[in-house]
Amino acid sequence: MQSKTLVSVATPQITESDAQQIAAAYVLKNIAESFEVVAGAYYYSKPHDRKLWRFFIRNEHGSVGMIMVDPQTAEVMPLTDDEIDIVHEKAAILNARKRGVPAFGEDGYVLCEYARRQANHYLTMNVGLQATPTDAVFVPLERPVWQFLIEVCLPRTGTIGVFGIIDVDARSGEVISLTDEQIQQIWSRGNAAAEFFSQKAAV
């Protein structure tokens, strides 16, 4: 008889208010004073395998990220440099959206996060298969592009493979359309991989 793993639901050692103050101080020091920390929740974080205080980071236009505080140690789960960059880019995207324009960086090219969203929308509308753009690379061609790998995921299995590449024009933010042949190849390979992993999980 297999034993079951019990997940301990520990009582938080710090209150929501204290955790929010800790998170706010971190955001002020490491991100910017133009952001605030709101809407706390005590929940189980699967990646961290324990319960944490979670808060949203937002600016005047909306939510731009999340930050978590360990209720036992009263310490923020630190954001990586890439995660902090994404917070700033999401804020810039919200600001640009209010003006009805693409979100550009100081280099004159659309922001990586903006390009990723454009690619994600295109894949959702034209490919499906839970295809998502990942691993962005800026490619300084004569027509500069943000290049993304196309990953296909299954709800229970997660990522099952990379089945193509999609580019976004770095000057305009427009997706460079995939050909019918490229889309068909993603479908055929993605569906074959999905069927294989589904059968494997059923064994």
C-alpha cells in the first residue's frame, strides 16, 4: 500500500499587512516608486512547494506582475533581473495602450514583451494547439525581428516540444505571418506528439 504525501498547511507567522509592507519595500527598492503592492492572498505555490503571501504589483493603469513573501521567514521571494525587466515592460505596454500605440524601447524597437504578446495572439488565432512563443531572441537583420520558438503544451503533460519559429517585426510590432505549409507542419507534428504523450500517460 502506497503512503500518501501530506502537505502541511502552516499558519502564517506574519500578517497580510506586514507581508504587504515587506513586499512594498522590496518593490520600492528594486523596481520603482511608481508601483504599488495590492490584493494579498495566502495560497499554496506549487513551484515553491509551500504556502506564501502573494501580492500583485501594479501601476496607475493596471497589474504588471506578482510578488511573494515567505510567511515563515518574512522575506520576499526575490525577482530575477528578467522578471523585473518584464514588470517594467508590462507597465510600458499599458501606458502605450492608453495612447493607442505600440510599446517601444529606448532603442527604437518594440519591447520584447510586446512582441511576445503579438506572437501569442497570432498563434492563438491561427495555430491553436496551445502553441506559445518562448525564448525570445533579438535578431538584427536588415529587417530586425524578435524571434520566438513555438512550443506546444498539454494541460497535464506540460511542454511536449518545439515545433517552429515565429518572428515579429521589431520596428512595427507586426507578426510576420507563417505560411500555410508552416502552420500545417506545426499541426501535424504537434498533434502527433500530443497523441504520443497522451497514449504514454494512459499506459
